[in-house]
Amino acid sequence: MIRLMSMAVLAMCFCASIASAQGREVLGHGRLVNNDLLGDLGDRWQSGSVASSRVVGRGWDGFLPDRPFDLLEYRLGGQVITPADLRRPDPDDRPFAGALSLGLHTHFSRGATEFSLGGDLVFTGPQTGLGDMHTAIHDALRQNPVRPSVLDDQIENGIHPTFVGEAGRQFALGSGVVRPFTELRWGAESLARVGADFSFGPVGQGELLVRDPVTGQRYRSVYEYVSGMTYVFGGDFAWVESSVFLPEDRGYEVEETRSRLRAGVHWQGELNSTFFGVTYLTEEFEGQDQGQAVGSVRIKLQF
């Protein structure tokens, strides 16, 4: 894991130096933490994940540039997926999986349509060290850790190049905004998705919001610091082709469709800001007997 993280940091520094040499500056940072414990108080399936973004460009005036690669987002992510029972899992339950990702994405617009295009390298398996980290956290909290045999059966080491593309457009809706979108992912997970997001309030307007891959929640990455509260609601529907986290050669079958329903609230004070949201995820594989609720949080404090 240390080697992978070192490679990721070096790659980010290298990309940042290139961006600086091309006249770009850091415009903002964004991050979001998701955990099943914050949703339905469990520790199962989509157990926990982190998404982090660093955005660089030639300035920000509240609108996306009209050319790709003028604005770049360097993206880091981590994800832990577990069976429902960490000690004695059902033989039909999904395997433990850890994934770390490093990506480069660009955001731009053509007319009123907003685009996000990019790619991620998704590292899976024991090489990520996430199984050991999960065990250490459970030991520190005096909770039952994952059984060694479960970790031995986790998704294998691999590197999975993944393309991610999204197109969306905003429309006024009374005092709020609705943004329908389509998304295509091809790689670690291959799927096509359609959905929409609704927002009511001043926070987030004129900002760059980035979509979290697990929940679909959009987190703030370039800020305007407008005080107030914004309520967000959304949902999407996906047609799923394949997932490295549910390999067919091990007898797993992905659900051909998935849905997500989400809600949340952004609060921005004079300096500090918070976000809390909840997302309901439907079943992802044959044998999963119910969906789950995942909580999302981001706290930004300035002194």
C-alpha cells in the first residue's frame, strides 16, 4: 500500500508541476467520505469509501471553460466492499474487495451542456493494503475484524484502466435547479447510467461540483463561499455490463440494473462549511437480499 500511495503522490506532484508550467493555478479541493455506518448503521457491502479532488485551471469565473483540458481535476479514491458478515459470510455473499484509484479528468461545456471526461487507474487486491487497514480500524474500535479466510478470498491484485464520461445540463425549476445527466463507465465497472439532480438554495451555484462514484452525491470542489443552505435530491438508474468486484469466473452474477436515490444538505457559513447526505443503493448482485443506505459527510473548517 505504501508503494501505491507513494506512486500516487508522485504522479499527482508530476501532473501538478506540468499544470503549473502551463500557467494553471489551483482553483480548489473537494472530498467526500461515505460509510454504511452513517446510513443504516451497518458494515456491509458498500462499507466505506473516500473521494478526493484537486482542481487546477487558468481561473474561475463561475462557468466551465468551453475547451477540454483548460480545467483539470486530479482525483484520488479509496473503496472498501465487504460481505454482510465479516466473520462467517454466506457462501453466496460478495467477496471482500479493496480498491484505490488515481485519475485525471477534464470539465468543460459546449453551449449549455456540461461535460466531464477522464480516466482512472483502479488498483485492486491485497496490494492496496485496505484489508489490513480495515482490520486495524476494527481492532482499534474493539470491533470484530474481518476473518483472515475472508481476506484470503478477497478480489485479486489487478490494475484496471477505467474511462468515465458524463454529460449534463441545468434547467431552472422555480426557485431551484434540475440537472439531468447521462454517464458512461467502462473498466473496473462497465455501465451506462441516466439520472437527475435537484438543488434548492444558494450554496453550490457558480461552483464546480464533482460526482462521487459510489453514491452519486455531488461534492463541492471550487467554492464561491455564499452563505446559506442548499438542499439536494437526486436519483439515477444504471444498466450494468460487468464489475471486477463481482467476477463471473468465481460464480458471481451482477444485477443487470441498479438504482440510487439520494438526498443531502450543504451548509456554508462565513468560513466553515459542512455537507451531510444519505443515499439508498439497490441490490448489486444476485443473492443480495436487500438494498442499503450509505451516509456521506464532508466538513470544512477554517481558522
